[in-house]
Amino acid sequence: MSEAVTRTVTTPPGLLASLDPLLREWLPRQRWFAGKGRPVTGFDLVAATELLPATAKLGLYHLLVRAHQALQPGPGGPEQPGDCYQLFIGVREALPPRLAPALIGHVSQGPLAGRTVYEALHDTRPADLLLEALRTQARIGGLRFERDPRQEIRPGLVPRLMTAEQSNSSVVYGDTYILKLMRRVVPGINPDLELPLALAREGCPRVPPPTAWLVADAEDTAGPSHPAEPYVLGVLQPFVQGATDGWELALRELAKGEDFVAEARALGRATAEVHTALAHALPTVTLGHVQMRALVDGMTERLEAAVQAVPALRPYADDLRSAYTALDDLASEGRTWTAQRIHGDLHLGQCLRSPAGTWSLIDFEGEPARPLAERRMPQPAVRDVAGMLRSFDYAARTTDPPQPEWATHCRAAYCSGYAEAAGRDPRTEPVLLRAYETDKAVYEAVYEARHRPDWLPVPMAALHRLASADPT
């Protein structure tokens, strides 16, 4: 085993101040920036680590910065500390043409005055440094590069930055490993590391086991409500070479006029295997009337807010609300449900099919916009099932004309496959399943109305179906 490398570092005073004007312009343009529509008004420095000295030809800084934003769009509104972001800032005298797309800007003041700064993950040398630090279990400043002691990491693997990420960034090393780097980070245990580690202990083959991970010890500047817990910043896992994500595969089969039933059934089995392993690895709880009332209240509140935001929902509001009251009625009669750790944001794009035909589940972070404590709460496994059922609907309605029967067959096959592996069919819980499907479709309607109005008919078709369903 390699010896761990420990290195203390110092960062120049005034570093963030020198980068501030550039980051205010660059950060909101990134796909993973969560505060769209509200300008950044300043930054707090949560942590800064010099990975390569900026006095050399190539410098590299790792930053955790908290962006300040106005609570509402437009000038003059109240401000508050916003989200914390992980940044990899490269420093050069000038950028070679191959790195032009990574440009952040030219620094005019402070310790980096006269230098050019850029998104360093586009550059092979900084990406190499990250893998080598994980391989040697380095400690650099407040950064801890850790790995599973049973796994060795081969050095010298060629890195490449993936371009399809939305809320995070990923670097692939030699088609052997993939390093997922979280962009918006919070202190505490990240389920994207916690759950795959638990599944690896159970020997579940449906999720690539973590090989190594990056953690930061940092004092959060947001105040006493954010204790000094470590930040999980990245996870290195085996790369499934030649894999296709479920969304791409489903669209491909739709375009060819092929059904997806066999794959949907296999996906159901894979989901059930993951749920079974998680229920064995981590505690489960029983949800009674008090817990279900809180769940129903949350769904109802989201529906009421959605009706105000999306006028097209108003004719369906009463019938959709019945999906939640039916669940509350069951709970009031003494019905209970088991809750466990689940994926939390399951859809076709979170599933990978290997060239051999094996399905894997990835990205256990949950919905990034939700608080971490909420994402780590046990929930009924049916919530994941509802997410996948909604994903089949989305795929079927990307075609012209839409193919709702394709989705119907896939949904049935997925539930059948789930039943084969879990020993219980999600369709035997129609009230719970309808409530979660309705909640998901309501969320989708709000999202599409705000961001992609042309897609609003997709969730509206589902809501029409769900509003017409028998609430029992």
C-alpha cells in the first residue's frame, strides 16, 4: 500500500478578493450553478487550498466559496449567504488554445494580478493530480484524499472531463474510473458516498462500489446552524465502459419503433435488488398516522403552491388532492408502511446498461435542492418506483406523435420485474403509489412551466390520468 502523503499549505491573502469580480460573472453561467436569475453580490471563503503553487508555470487552487445572492431577482432586494460551491481554479500566464473554453478571466488585482485563471478540470495536469492524491491517500491542507484500503488505483490513467453533467462534474480516467465532483456542497454525510458504501458492504452488484473519495475539513461561515462537519466533495468509482444510460437507450428504442419491455423488467429487478440490500444494510422505520399525516401535508402544500404557479392545474386540483386524502384516510384507519433508505431521485437517466446487458444504478445524491437531512431520511420504496414510472411517461412523449401505450407496457413490465426480485408488487399499494406519482407530476408541472413551457403537456397528461384514477 502506498504511504499517505501529508502536506501543509498556505494560500496568499487577498486571493478571493482578486478573483471576486471574475467569479461574479463566470459562476452564474455554469450549468451546475443553482441560483439562476439572481446576481451574485459577493463571496465568503469557506476554505482555500493551494494544490500547485501559483508561482510556477501552472498553479492550482481548490476553493470552497459561499455565494451571496439577493433573495429576489432585481436590484435592491435583501441579500443572504447562499450555496457553497467547490471550485478548481487553474492559474497560468496565458491559456493554450485547447483550454480556451475553460477561461474564467484575467486577474487585474491582488496576488494573482497579471495571470489568467480558468476551470482547471479541463486540464490534464490538475486532473492527474487529483487521481494521484487519491491513490496515495494524500492530506493537503484541509483536504483528505481517502480510499478503500482493499483497492489499489493504477497510476498514469489519462483523464478526460465529461461534458454531459448538469449538477456536478465528472472526470473519467482511462475508461477505468470515474471521479464525480460535487459542485454545490453542504457539510455532512453525502448519500452519494454513504449509500454506495453500504451497498458494497452488502455485496450488491447493482451499484459501482466507491474506490476513493475526497473530503474537506472546513469551518462553515454560514453560522452556528452549520456545524463544522466535513464536506464530501467527490467520489471515485469504477467506470462502466461502453455503458448507455437508460434515457438514451429508451429514446433510441422509441426512434426505432422497438418496445422496451424486457429492459424495463430488468430495470425493475435491479431497483428491487438495490432496495432489498439497502433495507438490510441500514435501519428501517414504521410510518404510522402521525408520520403519514406529515407526508400528506407536505404533498398537499406543494399542490396548493403549484396550482397558484400553474393555472392549467386548477381544473384538476380537487381530484389530485384526493390522491393525498385517500392516503391519509388509510393511515387514520391504522394502516402502516415501512420506510427505508432509497435512491431518492430515480429516473431512466440514473440507470446504466452495460454492453453485457446488466443494469446499474448511479447518483445516489437525491434531489440536490432538498436539504441533506431530508435526503437522508427513510422513505417508502414506492417513491423510487413512482419516479421511474414518470420517467417512462416522459420518454414516450418525446416522440411525435407521443406513444403512451409504450409507456404503459414499460410501467407494467417494470413493476413486474420489481415484484420478481422483491417478492412484492408496487401495484399492490395503489393509494401510496398514486400519491407519490401525483406529487412527482405536480413538481414536474411547476418545473416545466418555469423552464420548458413546451414540455408542460407531458406532466399534464399524467395529471389528467391521475386525477381520473380511482382514489382507492
